[in-house]
Amino acid sequence: MKKHSKLVKYTMAGLALLGAVAPMTAQAQDEEGLASVVMITDIGGVDDKSFNQSAWEGISAYGEENGLERGAQGYDYIQSDSDSDFINNINTAMQANFDLIFGIGYKLEPAINQTAQQFRDKNFIIVDATSEEENVATINFKDHEASFLAGVAAAMTTETDHIGFVGGVEGVVIDRFEAGFVAGAQAVNPDIQITVEYAGSFGDASAGKQIAAAMYANDADIIFHASGDTGNGVFSEAKDLVTNDPSRNLWVIGVDRDQDEEGIVEVDGEERHLTLTSTLKQVGTGIRTFIDETNANGFQATHAVYGLEDGGVDLTEGQLSDEVKEAVNDYRQQIIDGEIEVPETPER
């Protein structure tokens, strides 16, 4: 496959058109040479109901719509249970001779770059990270823009004027979530109290539950998590507290995909939704765009960035009031129009 590097800004509409192509027959697959694809998860796991799961949904859709089978000749994923698995999992993917190897999450960046330097004939893609290697493409998102909207929603909904943020691991990517959330909340209420805590892991639901318990105990009534599987503990704590005391108005803001289902709890025989809203990050869509572009034009070490303007990130309506939705829409347009520049790094 040919290789060259350039900065690109794909649109989600462009992917919709590409993805609308009818599935190919087995004979057509052989003739067209559809790329075989594998993703290496971070430690959150493929079923983290967040970042990794969104990526896998995009790859699965590609495989299923084109009649490919799970495995080395089609599409697959390799689970990472710890950071030490990254190199071994990448080597496994190369030995299986996949055409495209995706590293899901910035924590895989060192392993991807190191391997790419040693194996120039292999094609890699890293999500949520950067690379200057000639055989590594990158897919990034303006998470801070969607997080700003989440902050607006939280500040307008809170009854205690105290909200929280739970991050997985501190770093450039999660910094964007924190910075945007804080900026959005302070745009509504400069005096709002915001508690920020990091779990030190994207795969520790018990830590997420413990942090959430402390925040809710200190009168925070809304928590935004950007922590992968760790965030499942935040949802668990909110549901437990509301189950024990239905009078409490507690909320969780989901991340990366619509996490409404994670916040459903039964109270007095009726469903209650504790997911106020969720930031959306079209990871699967961005991956699918790249795969389709590769099938059409060959591998290119492009560097794609998606934001509010092209639908790469956004915020769900969730349980937001009409007043909050109107405000969110207003702030969204201001960001798109360049009237608001959302910070990417927290003020610490």
C-alpha cells in the first residue's frame, strides 16, 4: 500500500456516504482487496461501554457490512489487560498479518511508535495520540468542546452548586475533558464548586465507585466521568444511593457514547434515568472513515481531527430540560463560530 503523510479534516457526512456502499460479495472482496483490520484495546476493555466499545462497534460494522469474518483475514480485536500487554498484542497482530493495526487510546502511543520504527512495512493507526512516523496515521477529537457543553449542562442543572469530575489517568487527552468541563461550568456560574479527582486507571470500577461516594457525600450532585470502565463505578454508586434514598437528585454525565442505559435504576417499580447527558465521541465513525478511505486510496499516514463543527463530538439531549438544551445549543454555535475558544489544559 502506498504511504504519504498529510493533515486532513474528514467530515462525518463524508463517512455516511462511504459507509452507505452496499456490502460486497466474497468474490468482490478478493478483487477489491478489502483491508483486514485489528484493534488493540487499552485496559478499559472492548466492553467498557465507552471508548473501546465505540471503536469496536465501528470495526464490527465494517466487517459485518462487507461480509468479512472474525479473524486474521477479516476483523478482530486483541484485549489488553495491562500496559505491559501492548507490545505483545501489537506483535500478535503483526504476526497475523492484519493490514491495519489500530491502537485505541493514547496509552498505546509509545508501543505503536516503537513498533512502527522497526517495521516500516506495517500500517498503524493511533486514536487519541500523535505520531510523526511515516507509517502511523492518527485520529483525534476535540473532546474539550463537547466537555464544555457538559459543563454548561451540569452548572445549569445542579441544585447544590457543587459538581464533580472523575478522570481515569492524567494526561493530554483527559486534560481536555477536565479543562472543557470546568470552563463550561464556569461560563454559567463563575463561583460554582468543582471537585476534580483521578482514579489512576481506566479499568478500576471500584476506584470510580469510591471516588463518587466521597463526592456525593460532600454534596456534589452531578459527576462527569472521563474514565472508561472506571466510570462504571460512578454509575454504580449513583444508582445505589438513589435506590437507598429516592429523594436524592443525583446525576452522572456519561462519556464517549450515549451512556443512558448505564444510569437506569428501578425506584418504586418505575425506571429512573440518572444519566443527565453524555458527551459523544465518534470514535467508531472516525475509524470507519479511515478504513473506507484506505480501501479506496491505499494507506496514507493522515492526521484527522474531529470537533463540534463536523459532528465528531457532541452532547446528547439525555434528561436535559428545554432551557438547558437551548443554552447548550447556543454555546455549541458560539464554539463552532469561533466566538468561544475552549481551553485544552486545566488551570491547576
